Amino acid sequence: MKTAAGFLAARFPFVNELLTRRLLPVVIAAAGLVLATNAAVFSYAVATSKDYVTPYGPVVGGDFVVFNEAAKAAASGEAAAIYDREVLEARLKAAFPAREDFRLSWQYPPTMLVLTAPLAIAPYPSSFVLWTLATGALFLLAMSSVWKNRVALFLAIASPAAFQALITGQTGFLTAALVTAAALGPDRRWLLAGLAAGLLTVKPQLGLLLPVAFLAAGCWRAFAVAAATTLLLAGASHALFGAEAWTAFFAALSAHGAEMQSAIFPFRKLVSVYGGAVMLGMPISVAPALQLAVSLGLAGFVALVWRRVKEWDLRLAVLSSAALLVSPYAFYYEMTVALPALFIIARRGVETGWLEGEKPALALLWLAPMFILAANDGPGFPVAFAATLATFLLAARRALAALPARGEAQGMAAAR
């Protein structure tokens, strides 16, 4: 039986030439086209906006309007009030009168306000640019630590995942940088890893696996620094905004949890097992049980990999992709968190050889975030979940191949 590569070479020699010997320039050209298209769409939206409201409906900067408004509320001593949806809606309408309604909420813990409060100093457009440049720079720095390659960094910049993080004004760049910094070598760079893990508690659902990973690998110093950073950040938020902010946060969190049980929730935007299961037709009342079961399995797998696999890049690839699946509340704009996994797999393919099917899979997964919002909110194919799950499976396959034999594993355990 002819292989797929042999069939392609025999029937379509020009296509085979492009996908083999000339693959790199083809990839660069395709990424450049995607980047140019997305840049043109975003530029048009900004240029044709009226009072920052784009023709498509959202305000320039997307959800960043909430970050900016929360920062202003915190700076004026009204941190607790911003968790009230009616208060937030009124403030947003006052700030952007050209938009009729927002239907947004502030779900971050008061620790996030410690980081974002300085954004209140600048006007909205300057604040958005500052947020994007600062978090984007951290993202690129993190990606360069994964693969110091100019083409790889260009692909990171041009990726649809990065574009979604940009236009939504969300935390995608920041969380990707923090997960990468926390997971890439916490035994050697324990101070940086611990600080990053502690800071990630501003979005705690994405850091659920980090304690599991640190403990499994015996990274005690990184674990201690993370715990200390978490306590200091929580203490600072309590001192600055009072206990009322924390009370309001937990009340808002409870209300949002109830909302996620509603059929009108935008499940297509979730990358989690919960979102994927509901999109595929599972009853909303049953999907949380599946999410819990899979999350426990993912935690066990991460512990196994971090305990027995020596290579830190494979540990990061597994953890960063699993981090999105283990949280029921993880949105498509956080798919930048899984980009390090894709780039680690690509780097290993270039340096040590490709596994079957990796090249086309990576190309499709790199492109997938472009098509997430094309789906309907009702039952259908869960693009976001499928892409995240496929990324994890690719990373898991690489990690499983690197697991040491029983005798070697016993030697590693004895060395600890």
C-alpha cells in the first residue's frame, strides 16, 4: 500500500515540492497572509469606529473596557461596586454612550486590581495600547524562551490565537507568559517560576495544575515562592480594597456559576471539556461531572509526566495544553496558553524528526482560532475544545515517548 507521502509525490509533484523541500517559505508566506488579513480587518474596525464603537458592535479593545473600568473603580475606592453587573453596565454606558448595552461582568479576584489599577491613569485608548504592548512583550519573551528562532517568533505574532488575544483585550498574552515562566524549569529558575505561579492566581482557573506539577517534580522552592506570592498579593488586595471586594467577588462568582448552567451561555467560546460536551449535546446537568472526571485524570497525567519525564519542554507542553482543559471556565482568547505546546512539538520535529501526522496537525491547530466564532451557540462541532484537546494529545504523545524505562524511573526516584 502506498503511503500518503508517496501518493502525493506521484500524483501532485508540485504540491509535494511545496510541502517538503519548500515548506519553510510556504509556511512564512501563509503566516504573513494571515497576519496581513487580520491586521487589515482590525485597522478597518478602528478606522471606521465611532466613539470607539466599531461597525461590528464591540468597542475597540473588546473586553478591555471592563479592565479599564475596573481599574478606575479601584482607583476611586469603588472596587467592591464593580462586581455588581448593574453598576458596571451603567459605568460602561457612561464611558461609551455610542454603545447601547454591554452585558459584561467583572469576574476577576481583587488581586487582579492590584495589577491593573495603574491603567486608570491613562485615557482609554492609551490604556489599551499600554496593556497590549506590556502583556504582548511578556508573551514574546516567554515564546522566545521556548524556541529562540526568528521564524517561530514571527509565527507566534502572526498566529490567530495572538490576534484573538489582541482584539478581545483579554488576558491571553499575560496568562500564556505566566504559565510558560512558571513551568519552564522551576527546579533551576525557582524564584521566577514561583513568582509567575503566584501571579497567575489573578486568573486562578488556569493555574490549577501548577501545584500538582511542582509537588510531583519536587520543586519545593518554587512551590514555596508561589505560596508566598499568592499570600502577599491577596494581602495587598485586602489592604487596598478591603474585605468588601472579596465578598463581592465570591458573590459574583456564584452568580456566574449559575449562569454557566443556562442554555443561553456561549459554550462555543469555551475550550474546556464542559463546553465541548454541551456543544456535542450532553445535558448541562451532566457535563460538570464529566469535566470533573477528566480534570482528575489530567491532574494525574501531569503528575506522572512531571515526576518521570526529565525534559522541561515536554513538561511545559503537557501542562500548558492541559491547563485549558482542566478549567470549565476557559475561553478561546486564552488559546495563547497552548501555543508553547505547539511550538515545542514543532521545535522537536525540526531538531529530532517528526512523528506521523504532526506537520498537518500543527498547521491546522495554529489556524483553528480563526474559525471558533463562526460556530453557532447551539449544539454543533466544538472547534475551540477540539483544537485544545488535539494540542494536548500531541503533547501527551511526545511526553509518553520520553517516559524512562522502569529501571531508569526507579533511579530517578531514588535520586530525589
